[in-house]
Amino acid sequence: MWLIFALLAALAAAIAVTLSKAGIKNLDPSLGFAIQSVCIIVVAWSVVAFQKSAGAIASIDRKTWIFLVAAGVITCISSLLTFRALKLGDASVVSPIERVSLVFAIILAAIFLKEKLTWQIIVGAMLMFSGAVLIALSKKGS
């Protein structure tokens, strides 16, 4: 079941990149992200309300809060940088380069979360990185 959610997330991310690029064509990318962030907050809290899980907030421990707040700040920085890159470059190049984050996530998960790296994961990460570089270089020549 996780695979279905992951594929749907990938599709949603691709659609979001395309719509974001179109949306910031004549707009400051930071303002575009701020507008999009309001929508993210409304949708996220609507899901929490629908699932009736807001009551769990009181039981969240300090360490979890620190991780979630830090991740939220980093996500914001990442999104602001992505929007700036989309404003300056083609979505077909920016998105694959930005998705090199997958390779970084694999490395960080192995180091900090002690997740096991198999040869398939290592080869897959190398292919993802190589693909992003290939796409970036192919656009430079055109």
C-alpha cells in the first residue's frame, strides 16, 4: 500500500511543480510560495480535523516537536529555493536536479537513521543522480 501512496505523491509533486512554474511566471517566487503555503495549511489542518486526530497534539513529546519544527523550517527553506530555481530555470531541468534530494535522503537515512543500504539502493541512487546530471547537461546544449 505504501507504494501506491508514494506513486500518488510523486504524481502530485509533478503537477505541483508544473502549476507552480506557471503561477510564478509574472510573480515574485517567494510571494507565490507564501500563497501556496496558506493552501497547504488549510488542507493539512482540514485532513487532521476530518480524521479527528488533533487531540493527539497534547501527547507529542519535546523531541518529536523539535524534529517536526526543524523539518518544517527546512521544508520552507527548500521550497523557497525551489521556487527561486523555478523562476530562473525550466521546470524540466529544475525538478530533476531538485530531486537529487532523494540521493541525499538515502545517505542521511543511512547515517542518522541507521537504515541499511543494499546494492540495489546504492545503484538506484547512482542512477538517479546520473539521470539528473544528464538532464541538466542536455538542456545546457539546447
